[in-house]
Amino acid sequence: MNEINNTEIINNNAATTNWFRTAAPYIHAHRNSTFVIAFDGTTIASASFDSLIHDLALLSSLGIRLVLAYGARPQIEQQCTSHNIPVNYHQGLRVTDDASLKVAKAVIGRLRLDIEAKLSFSLPHTPMADAQIRCTSGNLVTAQPVGIKDGVDFQHTGKVRRIDGQGIEQQLQQGNLVLLPPLGFSPTGETFNLSLISVATEAAIELGADKLIIIGNDYSELARELTTKQANDTLESLPEDEQATLQAAIQALNNGVKRVHLLDRTMDGALLQELFSRDGAGILITPEPFETTREANIDDVGGILEIIRPLEEQGTLVKRSLDLLEMEIDHFTVLERDGSIVGCAALYPYLDNKAAELACLAVIPDYQDLGRGKQLLATLEKQAKSAGLTSLYTLTTQTTHWFIEHGFKPAQINDLPVEKQQFYNCLLYTSPSPRD
């Protein structure tokens, strides 16, 4: 029994160590970043909300500047129903009459106090121990009435007119967490009920946030990674509420927010997984592709070495010294994902023969069998074709079948360029012509 327990402890320790090592680049990258995180009333009412609060406290402790926008739709509806107050919506917005506004103010105020209380929790032996989070709110959102649309008077329902970015920034600089309720105030002293998504989006834009994170539906019908163009092309296929969220994401990205993340409220730890792992746990929307294939530069040498060293030790790849790799870096193409090199390949042209050698094709283990090798191959084939080359060859001893499956055929040593034949010591496979 002791041996089993000791083994479990060792395995757990190893897993914890590996996780921190993997997360370390993200911990460094996120420090002093500004995140606007939106969560709806359904999330607040869920059993997992306490865990989310714990995760938010952890982010704050890591030096991430947090602005939290929260919603209250189900709570307001529940109170309106219990007081026999009609609940009306138009175009996804609540029609807020006098009675509804009174309920909304009471419910939103109570939720604010509840959230602040949870963020103040700091008992020993809990995830919030010694957190000491200072949370602040106030009249940081100026609003104006929506007015009348399609003949419907929205009354006390408003839209964001201005976010007090300077006021929020002052609080963030003091290390405070800023809480934004779905309420706004007019210069004439009126209070307006606002959309959570609009408050979060406008705040993210005003602050130039590094991330806008929206916690709510699971969005399982969306691809895991989208560009703004792809997101826009997807809009019509979504339900009305999800369309509004995706439109807000596009608006944020088109106005300077660097990334938008959509997370499933039912997934425990989704926020931490999304922020501290390469593949995340939700939907990532970016202005440009999250994963790109590009020409390598001298700064990529370290990333390439991390990929090829294990394969060199196994004898799968020919060993290359650091000096040689630096000299030949212009021949390399890399597959970059979220700033990390996850694959590489090299192309050595022999113009007199109208041929090129494909070498050093490698992908890190986590991304093998996911089409990344094929993606790199296709990129280098296009490079060869654009250079006027008519054939590719590769020398391999352990990846024969992979190249055959991708159109290569066995060749003879005489098919090699003369200057390459003297280095021949392995099996030769050739592709007759680079494909489009």
C-alpha cells in the first residue's frame, strides 16, 4: 500500500511540475495584461461560480489586471415574475419600464455585493487564502436611452455612451479589480439597464484590452479557432443571442482588442485552461490566424532545436550543430502556434537539376497525426513550384511510409544531384513534381 501511495505522490508531483513548466511562458506573457471578463447571470447562479471566483483571484495574484462585467438577466426575470411584473424583450433587449427598473437595480446591487463578498473570502486552507483582493465599482459607465425601435419604446433600457477609461485605469494601476454592473448613468442623473455584452465590449475597446473573455454558452457549433472574417461568415447560422455575442467579439477585435475568448460556463477550470495552455478550452477569435506557417528567422533557432533534438537522438533526423542550423536558417519554414514553434521543415534547392531536397520535416508530439506535417509539406511544395523546380526528394530511414502515403516514390542514388550523392547513406524517396 505504501508503494502505491508513494507512486501516486510521485506521479502527481511530476504532473504538477510539468504543468507549471508548460504554463510558465503564459504566466510571464499575461503579467500586467488587461483582461475584461464577462459572465452572465446564469453563470453566477451556477454551482461552479465559486470555482470561477477562485480562478479570478489566482489571475489577480499573477499580476493580471482584471475588469469584471456581470449580468443579471435570469435573476431579474425571476424577481419580476414573482412580483407579477411583465417581462418583455425586443431584438434581444429587455424593455425596462419603471417597475422593471426598480427590480433590476435591486437585483444588480445585491449581486454586486455578493460578488464582492466572494472576492473578499480569504480563510486559510482555501483557494482564496491570503488573496486580499480590493474590488471597486462606481459610476464608470455613461449611458443614454435606446429610445424607440420598430415602434417599441425601450424606456429605461439604455446603451453605452462612454466608458470612463481613465477612472478604470487609475483603479487598475492601484492593483484593484474593477467590477462593472449592467447599469449606466446619464448626465441628467437617470439610471439605465444595459446589456452585459455591450458593457464588456465597450470597456475592452476603451481600455485597449489584451483579451475580452466571455463566459456563457458552450458554442459547440463553432470552430475552436476563428478569424474575424470566419466569425462574420458564421453569424447567420447562430441563434440570436449567440449572434449578438459573436458580433460583439468582431466589434472588439476591429477596434483594437487583441483576442476574444468564448468559454463554456459548465466546464470547470475552463478559464485557466484557456489562458495557460497552448490549445486552450474554448473558442478563440483573433484578427489574424492563430496558427501560421512562415519563413524561419534567426530567432526561431531555439524553437527548431527543441523539436529536432529528440529526433536526432533517436536517429530519425541527421544531427545538425547550432552553428549549421544558424547558417541554414533561411532554408527553414516553421509552423507557429500562439508564438511557439510546433513544426518545421527545410527546403534545399538544386537549381541546375530543377530539384530540391525536403529535409528536417518534424512536428512536436502533441500535434502529430493532426495534419500539421501534411500542411508543412504542402507549403514547401508550393515554394518549390514557385521557384520553377520540378521535383522534390527526401532521404529517410524511419518515415518511409508517411512519404509514400503523401505521393513520394522510391528513387535511385543516381537521381540525386551530383554534389549530394557523396553524402548518400539512407533511403531515397522522390516526388515527381511539386503539387499545387
